[in-house]
Amino acid sequence: MDKLFVFQGGGPTAVINATLSGVLEAAGPRFSNVFGLRHSLEHAATTPPINLTDLTTPSAADDRARLARTPGALLGSSRTKVSEVHLAAVLDAMQAAGARHILGIGGNGTMHALTQLAEFAAARAVDLNIVGAPKTVDNDLPGAAFAPGYGSAARFVALATRDFDCDFRAMQTFDDVTILETMGRDTGWLAAASVLLKEAGTDAPHIVLIPERPVDETALLARISDLHAKLGRVFIVTNEMLTAPDGTVLGAEVQDGPTDSLGRSMYSLSTGTGNYLARRIWKTLGLQARCLRPGSLGRALTSCVSEVDFDLALRVGRQACALFDQDDRDARMLTISPGLELGSQPAKAGLGRTPLPGAFQDGGFGITKAFASHIQQIAGSIDPLFSRI
């Protein structure tokens, strides 16, 4: 029997450990040993891998079940740009352990790293069997219609929008505008999830701002003014980063966050788009604006886990191990259809980003009802509230 290396990459999700639990369950009958790389590929040269083999046995079923419900990432994660130094260290560690199978759980960056590792190993005539298991709260990974992690994060956004709007309605004689800023750098899948529990036109959200739709600030402010005159309150949901019609980042001039290893400005760690808009609304319209920035909390809460998303994450882990039966030097990635059926594709096919389709965007600042129907299955059922008087 062969040996398996496994790692977790990118931002954790509320169900990423469920996928790892599924991997460990399925790996038991297939592999003699399973090792976990700490913090993705970043520390392979300096930190010995963790021996996870005891978690693959039938007697460890209870431990795997607890792991599946544990937030964070058991192995630690990383956003560091992969270099040849990292790739060489991973290859050395695997060869020292006598392993030729490696599985990465992650999103776009992880699929890129696995593709690089496949090319690096092939150039050195090292035979590796490489598999990627998808996860991302952004839901923008090509080949994964609903990536594990998205359903739970979407559920959080939907509940946060509905439940805080109840608070907002109670305080609308004082508060004028509420802005909920969601995660999501390049695509609007999470912000759009705020419409899931919207029943009437007066329900939140009243405006949804996403990167796929450039924001004209003049038109936005006029819309806010009109809605406030009609409803007495305006609930806005925005991505953590938006673009202006000229292609620049909205509010970039007042945000001074750090940059990541890829040189990208991390606006989520700065003033934030929501706070920028709140200030603009106050200064221009004189409306009291409150900004809510849950940030990473929205991907971490196990109390908001969608059971459909959880079950999918487990299945993805189990099925990812089955892809090793397709002995192939090219890295492969597990795929997920809109009907939650699992398949496979080359990992390099997951390198791009899937934007929110135009069919789910209305002509103004909203999201269509068709989108709510589209994501209902992955967010899971949510009990209705007491009818308003």
C-alpha cells in the first residue's frame, strides 16, 4: 500500500475539516500511512509533516466525526505564493517518506499550486499522483457549481441580512442606512446570497453591490435617497471590494490596507468598502449610516453550517481519494455539478474564476429571485419568522 500526503490551502471554511475527515475515512483502506503538511506547502522545508494515520482506522470514527464539526483548518493553511523552493521541499518530503500521492483541499490558489507541483515533478521525472478537492466560500472555482464552504457562508449572509433587518426596522426612527459588507474579493456570489430570505420588496436587502457590476456613485446615492424617502430605511449589502465605471477600485484613495504575497491590496484589512460608503452617504445625503463588517466570522461559525454543505464536504473528501485510482501524472480536481453530482477535470481547469452570471443580476442594484432559487438547496432549509404586524 502507498502513502498519502494531504494539505489544506487558502482561507478556512466552516466545513473544510469535514472534507479532511472524509479524506481520512476513505484513505484508511487505500493507504498504509497518511501525512499532513502544516500550513499548506509553505513550511514543508522547516516543519515535519503530521502523521495522521491513526485517524484513518475504523476505531477513530468518533474522532473523525468531531473533526468534521470543528472550525478552522486542522493542518493550518496559507496564502503564500508558491515558489520552486516550496515545491522542491514538498517533493523531498514525499520522497523521503516513500509517498507518491498528494491531495490538496482548497480553491483557485490550491489548484494552481497542484498544477505547478505536477509540472515540477514531471520535469524531474518524479511520478506523482495529484488530486485537488475543491473548497471556497467565494464559490468562484470553475468546475464547482457549489464549492464546499459556500453554502454555509451563504447561509450566514442570508441570516445576517434577515435578522439584522428586524433590528433595523425596530430602530429606523434613529438609523437610516445599514451596510453589510461580505467577503468576496472578485465575485459577488456571497453578497448575492443576501436575497435568499427576501420575501417582499420592502424586505432587506434593498441594494446589492457586487464587483461584476461597476458602481456609479452618483446613481447609487440617488437610489439610496429615493429608497429612504419611500421606506424610511435602506439596507445595502456590498462585497468587500467594488469597482467604479472607470475600472478603478471604489474608495481606493481612502483605504490603506497591506498587500498580500501576490501584491494585491487587502481592502478587507483596511477602512473597508462598507465604511467608505457609509461616510459618503453621511457626507452627501446626511443619512445616518451603520456599517457591519463580520469579515472572516462569516466563514467560521459552525452554528450557521448548512447540513447540505456539510454532507457535500464529506462526500468530496471521500470521492477525492477515489480519483487516485485514475493513475495520471496530470493533477486532477474533483468537480461538482449544479445537482451536486461529483466528477473530475484537470486541476488547471480550476485556475480561473467564475463570476456571478448576468442572468442573476437585475438591471439596477438588485439580484433576481432566480438566484435565490438557485442557491436554496446548498444553503439548506431555514425556519420562517413570526409574521410581522
